[in-house]
Amino acid sequence: MLSDTEKEVIKTYDVWKEKLMFGRPVMGIERSTYLIDEDGVIVKAFGKVKPKDNPKQMLKELN
């Protein structure tokens, strides 16, 4: 979990996106998960993740 009130990290990871809410465009975070190795290198990126399914998906990737 990360608190990023200045939006520095979310812009770096390119997850600050235009989305539709009730048919109107708004800016918001695209739910994403990154698998990062011990050297800080992104091994895999998952966009538009669903919170319900994501933990199982990540455990599968780690095995």
C-alpha cells in the first residue's frame, strides 16, 4: 500500500488515466499490480486488475 498525495509515483508508473464515471470523463488511478524483483526491476505488470482476483493471480506468478 502506498500513499502518494503528490501523484509522483502514479504518474511514474503511468497509472493516472482518464476514466469514465457515469458517462463523464474523470482522472483516476487504473488499478495495477507490479511484480518487482529484489533489484527493483519490474518483472511483470498487470493492468486493470480486480481486487478480488489479484491476490490469487500474484500467488500463482510467484510459484
